[in-house]
Amino acid sequence: MTRARTDAPISVAAAAVRIAVVIVILAGALTAAGFAWRADRSAAQVEQSRASLHDAAGTVVAEVFSVDAARWRQDRARAREHVTGEFLENYGGQLERPPADGAVSIVWRPEAVAVVDAGAEEGQALIRAAVTVRSAAAAEPATTRRSVLARFVKVDDSWRLAAANVIG
């Protein structure tokens, strides 16, 4: 059975319901698109942050922990440029003196960096470094491997060391 088509106009109430349904569908689609765009943008920002932390973490740790007895004040001043106020509160005493135990120089060279966690403004990385200590008492420098779990905070678009734990 087929329905006969009528050319009768629809009522004002029926037209209003149809328009309301179309508006709700459009609003829902626009809201969903907005959420998807924000989620995609947020994921891209986190990925960019993760990549920049990966690139900076080893260098920052090396700048902070490396020191030469002949120019330790300049080295420590440079190190303070790479840390946060929180780091200075907790470890600042380490940045106020020359290398310990008769060391002539301590040089950290990052070998591997793994980003443990990263957000837009804060992150954590595990850095494996070769640490070479030249001593006045030893003829040859000694190199060991150290791992540091470090927390970083982004300040003025650059990563700064906020905390560091040498774990091995």
C-alpha cells in the first residue's frame, strides 16, 4: 500500500519541532568536533613537550653537574641558570662550592635519555650518563656510569631542572 502524497503545508508546531531537531543535531556535531579538535591539539602539545624534554634533559643535567676546579664559580653560575628555585632550595649548597674530594674536574656526558612522563609544563626523565672524574691524586681519569631520575619544569619555553635523584 502506498501513501498518497499531499501538498498540504505542515503545521507551525511540526516545523518548529523539525527546526529544533536540526539545531540540536548541529550543536551536537559542533560540540563533538570541538572536543576532538581540543583533544588532538592537547595530544600534539604533549608530544611536542615530550620531544623537547627528550632533547634538553641530558644537556641540562650535564650543565648542572659538570664542574672544573679551575673555574668552578663560573660553572656553578652557569648551572644555576638551568635550575628552578625549588632545586636551589633543596640542592643549592652543592652549587656554592668547588668539586669535592680533590677532584680537578667532573664531566657528565649523557648517553641515553628516556622521558618517563611529560606534560605541557612539567616532565620527568631518566638520564644515563658517563661521569668522568679527574683527580689530582690519580694519573688517569676515572669514568663511571650514573643514572639520574630528574624532574623538569618549563620556564620561559626552556626546561629547567627542579629535582634530581642519582639512582645508580
